[in-house]
Amino acid sequence: MQTTFVTVALSLAVACLVGPASASIVFDRACPAGIEAMQYFSVQSYLGKWYEIQRYESEFELNYDCVQVRYTLNEDESVEVSNSAYNLFNGSSINALGRAVLSFPDEEIIQGKLNVSFFGAPNDLSNYWVLDTDYQTFSVVWNCQPLGDDQSEESFWVLSRTPTLPANTDIMFRIQYIMRRYIDRSQVRFTRQQDDRCPVF
């Protein structure tokens, strides 16, 4: 399966910069079917600081590490998204501010699907799906948007509440279960979080 890199508006995360202006990988296939977001999702429990552990590499995020994202509840019940990243090669940093809302807030069972946008862009696209999280240690985030009938644009992140994932068998199983079923692991790269040059955002 051949892939190409594209830049879409700064990275839904520049990892969530997870997440998240968005750079993604274009696959020569339609979006995978049957992928479900987490059920009974709690925005309140998801707030706070997350560290990016893994992601689909992208042209926009190339050479950026130390990626962190912070979610804060706004007065109107939307979520402020603050994404930061640091380039270990040239010392440059990125910070992107955005806004997130539940994609389907009126459903009886709230799903982990959110609309995330940056720099005041329209916020009408469900483009941040939390596939699994325990809120306390890890989160697996994915997004796919169709590009015609034969191509799709995907983003993928593994996030942690700490700079490294805990050595927990259950957590690793849950992450790997998703990756084995839905993710092209040849396109996944690890994000450096323990380099002494990583700033505190």
C-alpha cells in the first residue's frame, strides 16, 4: 500500500497538536469500516495534560518531538485545545490553540467523537475519535476522512498522562489490540519525550 504525506492545516494535534492544524497520511484505500469510538465518553474526565507517545508521521510534524496537549473546559462547555511541540534539531517550537466540541452531544450514549479546529476555522467536522482511554493513563486517538472513492486521509496518536506509558500489561494489550486491527504500524513513529532538551510547556 503506497502512502504519501500531505499537509492539511496544522496537525489535529500537532498531535493532537492529537491529536491535531492537521497533517496526515494519505492512503490509497477508502477509510476502514467498522471502527467505533469509545462509548459513554466523559469530556470532564478527559481534560488536562497529555503527552504524545506515538503518531502517524507527517510532513508537517517532521522532526518535532516533546509534543504535549492540554484540554481545558470553556464557559460555553466547549474545550480549549493547546498543542505544543519542540524541534530537537533546530530548537524551534510550535504552539497551536484550538477548540473542540462533542460531535454528537444529543445522543443518548455519548461517543468519543469530537470536532476539533484551530485558528478559528469552521468546527463542523468530526475529526478526533477517541477509540479507547482509561482517562488516567492512556488514550488512543484516530481520524479518517475520505478523499474520493479510492483514497483516505488518516491521523493516529497514542497519548499518555506521563512522558512514558506505564509498564502495564492491560494498557499495552488495549493499545496493541487497536493497532493490530486498524493501524498501519509501518507508518507509526515514536515521539521523544525524555530528551533533556524537551521544554516544559
